[in-house]
Amino acid sequence: MPEILADILNNINGRGWNLYRIEGNEKLPYTISRGPANKLTVGQYLVMPAIRESRNPEAVSERMQLVLRGGEYPRIVRGDISPGIMYLELFQDEIVIKERQDYRYSYEDFLKALDTLPIHFSED
């Protein structure tokens, strides 16, 4: 499993997005101030645009607002389903995309679906 998790992280990062690990019920500024994940493990993650100031909660939040207003929402397409992937939960054997409803993917299917994730290039 660690190899496919590294592939998933590299694919997401390579498309201009960062994953931030959520610890418990902490507030967004604390999550962002720890910086993006450099490896994935079982847990909860937020998908945010990759920017130079990746540990600055205000800068990351401002960029995310610009991204959302511009329609560059981080989403994947798999068949007829196109969920946003702003909030992910990784389990031992699957990834669950938390949206209005939960979307469950095997790690292999999720990695394939990442080919449809929009590329975000930061202006900073």
C-alpha cells in the first residue's frame, strides 16, 4: 500500500494541488500551518491549491477562494460520476471522497481517476 499512496500523492502534487492532513477536530488554520503532507497514511485530508506559501493559512484560503470562483474545483471523473475531492478519508483498503454523499474507490481506481483531476498552476 505505501507505494500506491506515494503514487497518489505525487499525482495530486504534480497537478498543482496539495494534501493537508487533518488531525481531529482542529480548525483549518492549524491544519494548513503544519504544511502539506509529504506522505500519505490512513487518515483525513483536505485538497488545496499548491502555492509557494503553503503553510500560510490566509494565503492558502485566499487562493482556494479564487480557484472556486474560477470554476477550477478539484474533482475527478469516473464513469458518470464526477465528485469534488476537497475532503478525502483514507482507510486501509480504500479512499472515501466525502461530499454530499460518500464515494468509495479502491486505491487503484482512485489513482486512475486522478488522470481527470484539473491541473492547477499557481501564479505566485
